[in-house]
Amino acid sequence: ASQFHDPPAIEPYSSELVGAERRLVLGKKSGLDSIRLKAEELELEVAEDARPALLAKVKALGARKGRLVTDAEFRSIVEKGV
């Protein structure tokens, strides 16, 4: 999620310059801040103390599937409870 705190630190060119849209993705390399930001983006209520378990599920799903976790998958994990 560092790209949202300090984009120039990790992006050689701004997303606007190359005609791309900056977006937050989840997967096996996500962190707690990514979980918080994605929940806010999708307007989901996730208690702070539930984030570590949610992160573990996101990482496991990303590793198992070998790809990023979709917004629909994330929403499903949150709605099923952690």
C-alpha cells in the first residue's frame, strides 16, 4: 500500500503520465495497511483486531490460486467473517 502513501517512492512515472489508473490489489504479499485500505475502498466494516486473520486468509488464497485476490473474493471473505 506504499504507493498510496508516497507514490514517487516506488513509481518511476506517475500513473497519469502513462495513462494508467493506480489501484490497490491484494495477494500473498499484501500487508495490514492494504487490508484496511481495500476495506475502506469497498465500504466494508473490518475491525482492527480482525485484520490480521483477514490478512492471513487473503495471503493463503493468493498463494493457493497463484494470482491476485479479486474484490469479490475479498468481499466474500469479509462477509463470511474471520
